[in-house]
Amino acid sequence: MLVCRTWRDVALASPELWRVLPPSIPRKVAALFLKRSCSVPICVFADGTALCAPEKPLYLKDPHRSRLKELYVLPTSPFWSFTIPHPLPPNLVFLELRRPTCVSCTEMRLSDYPIFGGCNPTLQALSINPRTVVPSDYFPGLAHLRLAGPRWFPIPISQLLRLLSNTPALETLYFTQTAIHDNDDDGLKTTDPVELPRLRVLSVEPRVSLRAAATFLSRLALPRQLNFQLHRLQIRRRTLPDGIYVPPMDSLTTLELIENDQRLHVRACGPSHGFWLHFVPGSGGFSLREEVLAPVLAKLVPALRDVTVLRVAAAPSYSSGFLDFALPHVLESCPLLTALVLAAPKSGVCDVVPAVVNALHCEALSPVLWLKLDCLGLQLGDPEADLLPLADMLAGRAQRDCRLRALTISKSSVDGRARILKDLEAVALEGHVDRVEVTGRVLWDVADDMLWKVENRWWPLYPRTEVDMRDGWGLHGIVG
């Protein structure tokens, strides 16, 4: 009894324990939370129906109104009409407006009106579902914006541009399963490009055509130091690669090609910026490898002229054919390559070595292409295979003054590394390559490269962000 009383006194004397109001609590309980939280900033998980009721919630009344910093509006019924009758306090720092994902609720239309009563809010992060309101307020300090689905309820590009024109300080912009369409051409004709000079991350997973994505992106004035990602672009016609849009960027030094489960990824990056194009097959039975990769690389040649590092990865069922197809096409796009990394961790040596030999054999070379290559990395799995063709290729390059400076082979298992070392001793690489290393370290973390996982302080607050991101990327089956 004494212990319970002691902990009760501690709880009552700790305002931080009462700062978070859970959803659907009675008004009397909410009043108790607000009283015991004293003057500390409060976080509210609001019942959507209660927020939209005529009677103003307690947390929107004085003196608590000025303490409200984080507000999460949760859906409680697929049929309530989202109009906020009470202006939100401008001192809010984080706001999330969620809406039910009921497909049949077609009567719900987008609302476009101010939700802060005409005041310029200090909002730093905003997460909205396009089935809710699209605020028309001006957000001078908004740094992070996230629009999350549903994909069957498209948002017009003109309305999206109006929202972005009110966010001049935006730093990160995420679209998750958000459908956009460009059927409002009249609205776009009178719309000036939207300038986002501080933007450092733009990630779009719209599940729409290249045309809609390109139309939207071409209306943005973006900085050259940008992490730019387009995910799940559907290929429906053979001419669609011509519609690819990549904003102007500073020098790119690394090119990455990934094929997995009928998905094709083209990534290129510099020290802290880059682009990621992620293609999925649409209707028509297209081969992304044969009908998309070559046109994409040809279109991106100006952006890839300074690339010196090439990384190629493929899932087991795709590795051999993809490497054979991809490597020759890169010859025409990246003449300055000095390093090549091939990652087929579940495929082993047998799929990788023939592709490497075919691509790097001097007899297949022009006088210029691939001659600068001096580092080769192989990230391998099981089963094993004969390394003699690899040794013959390296010997041929050495005889033609194209000797590699370094060969690095990565194997995760100790036994696998021991077998590789034994095989390398048997094929006698001495004199053909300056340095040979067999290691257990990962040469390329395909699925968890931190360059593409740009987080901000609000990252943990977004629902299912990590799960949605991993599902959207489609890199399952390739282990770094």
C-alpha cells in the first residue's frame, strides 16, 4: 500500500507522464490529463469524430491550446465528413491527418481550405492522407511533408502544386502509395514552377505512369544537391522510357543497377545526392531488362558522364542473364569507370564469373572503354565454381597493360572463404593483379544503403514508414 501511494505521488508530480492524450477518452479524463500535465507541451491523439463535432475539444481551448505541439487525427468511421470547424492553434509543430481507406467512400472529396484560421503556423512536419483536407494555409517553416495513399483516390497535380507553393522551406517530401493524375491541363497552364530551394529528399511511390510523374516533377524547381527517388514506375508502352524525368544534379560518381523479382532499379549518386528510378512491369508483358534498361541508360548519358564506380546486383534467378545484358550496355554510358562491384550473394561464383569474363576480356574491348578499370569486387554466395576463366581473363588484361590493381572477393562464411583462397592459389594470380583480398565484410549493402534512408526527427512518428519503405523498394531476396 505504501509503495502504491509512493508511486502515485511520483506520477502526480511528473507532468511529463500526462502530456500524451490517448484517443477516445472521456472528456472528464481528458481534463484530468490536461490538469496534471501542468504547463508542459502536450501531444494529442484525437478522435476524428470528436474533433469535428460542434463542441470544441478541451485541448483547443485556452489555456491548453498554446501547449499543443503534436496532433494526430485518427479515423474512427469511414463515413464522417472531414471538415474542421475549429481552427487549429498556430503553435503546432507536428500534425497528422489520417482518413479511412474505405474504397466505397466515393462521396468524400478533397477539401482545400485553411485549417489554421488564417494564421501562419509554426508547423515543422505535416503528414496527410489525400482523402482528408489539403490545407491551403501558408507554411513558412514546414520542413517535412508526407502524403500517404490511398492509391485509388488520385490528387490532381494542380492542387498538389498549390500545396507545395505554400511550403518554401520544405526539406523532405515523401509520397507513399499516393496516386497523382495530370488530367487538369487547364490548371497547369497558368501554374508557375514551384521553387523548393531547401529540398534534400524527394521520394515518390505513386504507382502511376511515367507521364504523370514527369508532368508533376517538371513543374518543380529543385536544387542540384538532391536525393531523388521514383518508385514503382509502371511501364505500359514501349515509348515510355522517353518520358523519364531526372532533375539536373551535381556530378554523379556511382551507378548501381539492380534486378529483382521483375523489378528494375537504376540508381546513381554522388557524395550526398543522387537519383533512384524503380520500374515495375505494367500491362503488355514487357521485359524491363531488354526494353527499359538500354533506353534509360541512353537517356541518362549526360548525367552519368563522370561515373567511375559501377555496382550491379541481381537475385539468384536473374543474376547471370542480367549481368550479361547490363555490363555491355554500361560501356556506352560510363567510359570513365575505374571500379566494378558485382553482388549476387545467393548465386555464387558460377553465375558471376562468366559475365565478368565476357565483359572484361580485352579482345571484346574498344581502344578506350573499360581500359581505366583497376578494381574488381565480387560479392558471392554458394555454390562454388571454377575460377580458372577469371584467372585467364586477368592474365589477358595484364599482358595488354590493363592489369587490375585490386581484386576483392567477399564471402560470408568462413568455409567459403577458405575454399576461395585454395582455388585462387591453384590458378596462380601472381603477376596478373597487384592485390587479391578474400574477406567477410560486405562490399555493397544493396538493401540498406543509408544514402537512400534519409531520416528526420519525425521519422518514428509516421505510421509504418520503415515497413512501407522496404515493401515499396522491392529489394527482397538480395542480401547485402
